[in-house]
Amino acid sequence: GGGKPLAGRRAIVTSGPTHEPIDPVRYIANRSSGRQGHAIAAALAKLGAEVTLVSGPVTLPDPRGVKVIHVERAEEMLEAVLGALPADIAVMVAAVADWRVATENTEKIKKKPGEGPPPLMLAENPDILKTIGHHAQRPKVVVGFAAETQDVEDNGRVKLQKKGADVIVANDVSPETGIMGGTRNSVKLITAAGVEQWPDLSKDEVAGRLADWVAARLI
Ligand code: C5P
């Protein structure tokens, strides 16, 4: 305990949502405050890691002692993450939009009376966690998150495999939990070894514990 167990280690953290432009004034996004991801970046830095935080649009201040790269779209987020390799640790917390608008509209789409709403063609975004989890320069510890509203454990186990992660931190984001956008979190750690339920904690406490967990995995 104590000291800087992550001194000399490099970490990449993603946080916040991505915004996928529909046109210059509209976008598609997931709900995400960035609170949990930003707290994890700060907690890893506190343990001595050299942290690159790749953040989508959030209203939070940049955590101190962390290099922050601000991005908007999933494709930009992936590019920034790959640019931060090599690293020992990757913690992908961002709520990346699964789809972007296939055709870029460089001008604002106008309402056309009598024509109804415009059709939107979507294209699949890159999966950043999956890319990192299967990369030739895969960090030693790869952490994914899973925000679910049902079958949290089963979905977490499937994600662990598919994404090539060492652990999936799963939480139930059903509206009645108040987790989404809130300051507290109740998570399950899903690894190949099994499931560990953590108590109800603040997002800062989850971040501190997760940083300790990562440090222990690297020894
Ligand atoms: O598949 P799902 O989005 O539920 O997986 C969640 C995990 O995958 C999170 O760690 C999230 O940051 C990551 N993810 C990603 N790129 C995507 C989609 C999800 O990095 N395009």
C-alpha cells in the first residue's frame, strides 16, 4: 500500500460521450457525464501513472496532472487512443455512439414543408475497446465498462470475450438507480475468474478502487 505503484506506467482512459454530427448544428449522442471516466484518469495519475485522457464533449474541467485530448466523434476518439499507444493500461469508459450518420451533411438540413422528416442513413462506428483489446500493441491491462439495464452479469461476460478485455466493470443504469449523471455508482467486476460485486460507492471511490485493482494486476 501507499506510494506510487503506477510510476513509470502509461495509461489511456476514454471518457464522456461522442457526438456524431447529423449536420453542422445537430448530432447523435449517448448520455454520459464523463464523471466516472474523469475520476478514473485522476485516480490512475494519483498512483503515479502517466495518463492520457481522451474525452468526448463534457462540461467537466480537465483533471489535474493528466494529458487531455478533446475529441467529438468516435473516429476521432479511436485515432487519439491509437496515437497514445504504447501503454500499459487502457480503461475505456466513454459512452461511444454505436452509429454515426453515413453521409456527412456540410449544410444544415432544412425543413421542407410537405416532405416530412429527412431519412437518416447510419453507419457503424469503430469499437474502440475491441480494437485495443485485440491490438498488436495491446496494453497489459484492458478495462471495459458495460452500462446495462438488464442481465448485467450475462452481458458483461459476453462483452469480456468479444472485446478482449481483462475485466468488464458493469453497472445497472436503469433510470431508477440514479447512476446515470449522478455521483454514485454500484458496479460488478466481471473477469474470467468470476464476478465481484462492489458496494454502493461514490464515482471517486470506484475510481480509486479500480486504480488499485489495475496496479495489483500489473505486479
Ligand atoms: O458494447 P458496449 O458499447 O456496451 O461496450 C461498452 C464498452 O465498450 C465500454 O468500455 C465502452 O467504452 C466501449 N466501447 C468502445 N467503442 C465503441 C463502443 C463501446 O470503446 N464503439
